[in-house]
Amino acid sequence: ETGVTQSPTHLIKTRGQQVTLRCSSQSGHNTVSWYQQALGQGPQFIFQYYREEENGRGNFPPRFSGLQFPNYSSELNVNALELDDSALYLCASSFGQGAEQYFGPGTRLTVT
Amino acid sequence: AQTVTQSQPEMSVQEAETVTLSCTYDTSENNYYLFWYKQPPSRQMILVIRQEAYKQQNATENRFSVNFQKAAKSFSLKISDSQLGDTAMYFCAFAGSARQLTFGSGTQLTVLP
């Protein structure tokens, strides 16, 4: 059984740029959720995708957008990067509407 | 909206001893799930234990057990026979009907040799 994978591991971007983060869900899982974890804080829910449709969104602006592909992998896109977007971005997968989510290793984004 | 509160930012315990981490939550939902996740320095968030709100019996996974008090909205984690590998940040999390996780601020646990 393959776990959740994320790429890249680390990323450095400049304020105003755009970034795309990628996630492959655990085999058999069709739901992907994205979380932002600022340094020293708990993760904050960004949005969730189920069967290629957005299925819930947290308190994040529209410049945070996502996609889910037919193989259930997912992308998180952030436009017009701000310094406060510097964080660890975590992807989690689950099956259907199950509450139990399994996390990937995260992508550390630094905005300078 | 749900909230999850962890009032212990840091805790330490001697190896082989027992430690309890506290968590309280607030929700108007009746059916929900509660979780404890562990995040070591490697950053990987690892599921430790889960509890369904409709189950009265407290969940147990090897050395990890919970004390779930639904009326008090309390969900503590007990780690028995603490090991050095248990050193990590521990997060309490809630999932209601929306199936999105709401996390507490975390408790940094250090196991001392």
C-alpha cells in the first residue's frame, strides 16, 4: 500500500509569484484535503476535494485554488504569494466521506 | 464553528513513565470524531488514535489510550511506558459532519532518558 506523497519537499518563492504543490493520495483513497501549518501552530484547513469536486473550503482567499485529477491526485495553487504564505503545506487523503485522514510529509514553502 | 483547545504547550516525562495530554473541544454536533496526531521533527503527521463520539468505550492502541468525556467535551491522551521515540508535538483534532479536521495548537512532549 502506497502512502501519501507530496512534491516538492522544499520551495523558495518571491512575493507576488505563483506556486503549485502536488499530492498523490494513498492507494484506494478518493478524497484529498489540504492544510496550512504556520510555524508553531496547528494545521488550518484550506479545502477538500472529493471525486474531482471541491467539497468544503476553509477561511482562505480565492488566490488559493486546487484541482483533483481522475487518479485522485491533487494540486494546490497559490497566486500572488505573500510573506504570510510561508508555511508547511500538508496534504491528507481519506476514503469517501471518512473522517480518518492520512497525511503526507508536507511541502515547506518559504516566501521572500 | 468547532474549536479545539490544548492548554499544555509543553510537557515532559521520564522514560517508562505515564503521561496524560489534555484536550477540550466545543461543538454543537452530536456525531463526530476525535483524533490524536503525532508530529515528530520529521514533520510527518501520524495518526495515533481515533474515537467515535457515539462509542462510550474509550479507544486504546497499544500504549496509547484516551479518556473521552462527551458531556464535558474532554478528550485526553494517556501514553503508558513512555519511550524516547514518543518525543513529538501532539495535536488533538476534531472532525464533524463536514469531515474537515480542526486542530488544537499542540503539546510538545519530551521524553527524558
